[in-house]
Amino acid sequence: MLGIFLTYYFSKLKFEGKFRQWQETEKLRWEEERERAIKEAIAQSRAVLGGKFVEQLAPYLPEFKYDPTEARFIGSPIDLIVFPGLASGDPEEIVIMEIKTGKTGQLTPQERKIRQLIEDGMVRWELIQKPSQEA
């Protein structure tokens, strides 16, 4: 009977020791993963903010081939609309522009769809005129 008790007791101690060791290992792994995820999220956030910043500054960059005063920032789903010639009172065309930063410069599916609609001529002018409030 004493043998069974001692076997149980030492087995329990061994199991508890291994369980604590496993807990500590998992806790360290979890903390490392958490730190990595935080750093990754911060880096991603900085990249997105940097891209948004560049989108708004694009008309003032040397690569921008239009008069900055003729550009209007929209932000989403497209970045800019440019009206070349507007500053001189004679607009020549309308340019819908997407600004991309980073290595790939890939359009999102929504941006590709908008580009296709524009290329297919699916653009129109609409005027909304609110009636005056005369008594």
C-alpha cells in the first residue's frame, strides 16, 4: 500500500513539475508572439499613415505633373481628381488619380473596378438643384 502511495505521490510531483515547465514555456512563447504582433501592428499602422500622408502631399511632389491648385483630394475610393487647365479658367480634361506607395503599388479590387468603369465610359454628369425657399 505504501508503494502505491509513494508511486502516486512521485508521479504527481513529476507531472506537476512538467506541467509548470510547459506553462512557463507557453507563457514565454505567448509573450514573444504578443510582442511580435504589437510590433507588426505598429509597423503596418505607420505604413498606412505614411501612405495617407503621401496621398495628400502628392500634388506638391516633383513627380506630380499637374498644377497643385487644380487637384482635389477625395481620399476614398480614389485619391485625387485633377482638372488640368482649371486654374487658367479653361479645364481641358478630368483626371481621376490613385496614389500608391510601397513596393507593389497594387490596386484593390474596388479600385480596379472603378478604373474599368472609367475606361468603359461609365461616367456621367449630374446636377442637383435645390429649389429656393421663397415664400
